[in-house]
Amino acid sequence: MDEPLMTAIICTRNRAVLLDSCIRSVLSQTLPRRQYEILVVDNNSTDDTASVCAAYAGQGIRSVVEPVVGLSRARNTGWREARGEFVGYLDDDATAEKTWLAAALESFLQPEAMPDWVGGPIYLRWEVQAPDWINEELRVPLGYVYWGDGPRRLTTAERLGGGNSFYPRVRLAELGGFEERLGRQRGSLLSGEETHLQKRIERNGGFLFYHPQVSIHHNVPVERTRASWFYHRYFWGGVSDVVMRCTLPADIPPASGGVVAGPKKGGRVGRLFANATAALGLAVSQARRIQGRIYMSYVLGHLYGIVRNS
């Protein structure tokens, strides 16, 4: 294969069962095969991931092993090993629509200024029916992204998902890639590496672009529909926000992963009081009690992050 225009990168760790369908979705793109390559970054898996990759070796799929566990580390290995001018990331527990690569390339080649980050909708594919307390806001940490049916430049208040994201490879190199002190790591649900990158892109005059056909379907396993997962996820969201503020340049305003549960009125003190009361289960519904406890998990994580990074 000649040097491809795009590289589709799948970072994976111990998800061999899901990896096969992920790879097949990238092989089924409308973009001509000669224009893109598929690169699997095996983040030190201990399951059958190597065998899945080997089965596709005859179809021109490359794989590399990143022995240091961490999503940001694996993503950085991906763009450094890529051959394409543009690199795109697809979560290993997701599948891409057939227009995923073609629409991303179209977004970069538009006559207006080239975006620094292109992405699109992330639709959730539930293994079981979602409980009623998972509202629109709580779908976000599960990966959900939707900004409408038309392509457009996003505002600085809007976001894209790292599991469905494309960049000019040279831009990632200029920015130093993903912050490796953030992102999923062994034994934790650290996050914030995507917000961290977005802030640095915008600080340097860049912007994010949304295209509705750059779409994927992200798997939501049963364990991520349980309140305990959300408590854990939001605790680490609080830690992540502290780490993010410690690692961003001083001239960038403090960033938040957008972790807010429950009523947003009344300022921080009002939200804290309302959610603390709800967490105790005082005259509220079960859904509101869970949401209050999720918020308080974030608060506890934020305090732990301050102590940990002091």
C-alpha cells in the first residue's frame, strides 16, 4: 500500500471479544481502502487480542504493542506510529458507520480553515435497558455526543469525544499529543485528557468541527448502568479536574470535565447543599437520591485530588 491519507487507530486492552466487530466496521468504509490504513495499538493485553490482530494481518492491518498501560499513552503511540496525514481514533468497544472516514476527510478538506479536531455523534448501544435515573447529562460520561444533523464549527463550550476523533497528525505532534497524566490508567477512571487537548487547541487559535456522518455506536455494558459505576466514575472525574488544572498552562482558564449532577441553579453552594440533601434520601425520589450521590462522589474526588496533588 502507498502512503495512506488517513490512519484509523484502535487503542485496545483486553477487549478481544469486541475488537473483531470494531475492526470489521473500519474495513467496511465507503472511503477507498487504498486511502487509509488501520493501526491497532495493543495496550499490553493479556487476552486473545494478539490472535484477533493476527487474523487480519493479511488484510493490511498493522498492530503495535504499547507495554505501558494508559489510554493517553496508547493514543500517543498511535499517532507516532501512524503513516497517514490525518489520524482518527475509534474506541475498541464501538463500531463506525460506513461514512466515518469519508466524512472526516471531507471535513478536513473543506474550503474554509482546516479544523484541528473533527468528530461527530456517538450513539449509545445499550446491553440492557437504561435505568430512568440516567438522564441526558449522565449519558455524557458513557460517551454520548450529539450536536445536531448539520456539519458546523463548534463553540468553546461544546465538546467532542476522544473515542470518535480525528486530527492532522502534524498538529498532534506540535501540541505534544495527549496528556499522559490524564486518561484511563490501570485501576482508575481518570479522564479529562480530551478536555485538556481541546483547551490547548483553542489556546493556539484552533477549533473543533462536528460532522453528523462521522458517527459511531458505543457499547454500554450492563456494569455501566449501575449506580456504583457512576459513583466511581465521578469520583475520578473530580480527581481528573484537579490534575487538569495543575497541568494546563497558567494562561488557560480552569477547565472542567462538565461533571455536574442534579439542579444547576443556585451556584456552587446551592448545588452542593441540594445534592448533599438528596444524597441522604430526604424526601426525594430514588432517581434524585442516586444523582445526589453521584454529585457528592465528584466532590469527594475533587477534595482527594487536591490532597493528592498538593
